[in-house]
Amino acid sequence: MSQRLLRTSPSRPPGRRRTSRAVAGVLAAVVAGAVLAAGVSPAAADPENPTDGELVDAATQQQAAAAEVGRIAALVADAESRLEQVQVQAEAAGTAYLAAEEERQLAEEAAVRAAAELQVAVEAVAASQLRIADFSRDSYMNGSTLTSEMALLDVEGPGELVQKAALLEYVADHQVDVLGQLEGAQARQADADDVARTARDEKSAAEGRAQAAKEAAEAQVAAQQAAYQQVSAQKADLDRQLQDAQVHLLELQGARNAYEQWLAQKRAAEEAAAAAQRKAAAEAAAAAQAARRGGGGTAATSSAGYIRPASGSTSSCFGSRWGVTHFGVDIAAPIGTPIYAATAGTVQRAGPATGFGLAVYIRGDDGAVTVYGHVNEYYVRAGERVRAGAQIAEVGNRGQSTGPHLHFEVHPRGTMYSGQVDPVPWMRARGVSINGCG
């Protein structure tokens, strides 16, 4: 067998392993153990026979673990629902805060405009007061009597003097009215400034309350996130405990089944021990002779020179799935399960592959390319010659994978990345069955 390749690429964190697949893998191993036990000769040591109490205890532990997983799963669902709720509330609080901040900014701008307008009104009143003071100084002497030099300038007689005095008095009264209007405008503007400042203070206070509500909502999100992570971690631990309990129960049940089969085999073997020994010796001699002549091969290899690429259960078939085409067949098995070359050929590629994480591509002697994806480790190099049944890799969970399995493809036209066909009938036509698909 070829040496393992040393890779420096960082390992991918394992994806979520499906408990049912892991248990199925263990069950397969238990069944294989039972078969081997059934084939043990009477002279072999008695296999272990678990007691009824051990089986009952294991079943009780498995049921208790399953009940606890169900309980914590409900807590996880509740925590997830609460987390979604507080996240929505936090988002709403954030939006309310932004709205309050915007209103406060608008109130600030209104207050600044009101203050500027008030200053303009104050300056207008001051200017009017100055003009009236100048006019009074130039036009009047001793209160309301028109005796200023300006008023008498160019007067030709008493009639004109009276007429001009009346005009000056009218102008003075008009200026006083203008001043009154300006002062009234100043008062109204001062009121508007007070209203704007009050609104600004109220909006600022509202912004502070919105900020506090936002921070409280964010704190709730953080707390609920922590609670969700805690119960999720507890569920992950309980899932592992349940898996261990299931595996232990299956091991004990498998051992009991193996023991019962061994007893039956022992009775049959005792009746024909001599004949079985002679037959075994003859078969061993024939096998040794065939190996010396080069006629030996892999026992599981079909007459056409093909072999099933991995043991396990079929989890997905070739064909359309969720709007896209699944171009191979998936064989679920525990991580580390051996992967074999389906036929003799030359390795075209081995290593990182988009979607598969790691993959091996082999061009068979018949020209077809077989692909082995999502592998955990690979043991061949590009250009290496492999025989049918040689271990080339082991089952993994790398790339776009939801659980440990082998993705197996066949490209009959010899193209590396296109021309895929359904591997199940293709392999069946070559004497190899992959059950679970039509």
C-alpha cells in the first residue's frame, strides 16, 4: 500500500455529525463482529455474553439520555425563540433612538434659528430707537413744541410754520408706532425662542430615554444570546451522551446476538468438525497455490474487475435535488471507514477540491473516471497506479457536507469534471450492487 501523503493545509473543523449515521456505522461493525463470531471454530474461546441486567441497564440509560435530550431540545427552542424576540425588540429600540436623535437635531436647528431671528429683532428695535432719538434731538425742543432751527428753516410765514409743525408731529407719532410694532415683534420672537428652547430640551430628554431603552434592549440580546449558547452547549453534550448510550446498547445487543450465533455454530461445528477442518485445509492449500501462480485477487472484486468503493448505507442518490443535480451517490459511514478504488487505474488528482474539501480522481483502465469526494485522508498521489480494491482514502466530512459520507461519481467518457452518469446502474452492470437507489 502507498504511503500516506503529508499535507500542510489546515484541517477543517468537523461538521455536524448525524447521530443516526454514527450509530448505523457502529451497528454495521457489530453485525460484522457477529458474523465473525459465528464463524469461530469450537476450539476458540467463548465470546462474551452480556447479562440480562447489563442489557436492561444499557437500555434504561439510553432511554434516560433520550428523554434528557428531548427536554433540553425544548429549552433550546425556547431560548432561540426568546433570542429572536429580543433581537426584534432591540432593532425597534435602535430605530426609535435614531428617530429621537433626528428630532433632537431638528429642535436644535429650530432653536438656533429662533435665537438668530430674536437677535435681528433686538437690533431692529435698537436701530429704531436711535433714529427716533436723533429725530427728536433735531426736531423738538422742550417736549412737543416745534422750535428747532431745522423746523423753522426756510419758513416764510406763520401759516407755513404751523403746517410744518403738524407734519413733524405726525412723523414723530408714526415713528413711535413703528417702534411699538418692533417691540411687539421682539416680544413674539422672544416667546418663539422660549418655545424652541423648550422643544429642544424635551427632544434631548426624549433622545436620552431612547438611548437608555436601546442600551437595555441590547443588554437583553447579549444576555439571551449567552443563555442560548449555554443550553446549546448542554444539548451538544447530551447528544454525545445519547450517542454513547446508543452505541453501548448496540454493542451489548450485538455481543448477545454474536454469542447466540456462536452457540449455534458451535453445535453445528461439533457435528462436522473433522469435515470442516479438511475442507478448510484444502481451501487454504488451493488459495496458497493460486497466490503463487499470480491468480489471487480481492475476494469482493466482481468478475468484471470492479468493487464497491466503501461500506455503509446509501444516504443520497443520483438526480435532481432542491433545484440542482446531485451528480453521484452518497454512502454514509463513520469517519475513518476505508475507501477503495472501484477499479484498477491511474490516479489523476488527489487533494483539495472545491465543494468536496478533499477528493481523489482515478482514470480506470476502461477510460472512465471515478471520483471519491469529502474524504478525511487520502493515501495516493497523482500518477500512482492502483489496483481494484486498494485502499486509497478514508471516509470524511470535509467540504460542503452535512455528515460523514463518501460521494462517489462515475464519468464514463473520461472527462474529469463533466459527463457524470448514475453510478448505481453503471456499477450494477459491472457486477457490483449499491443498494438504496432505484
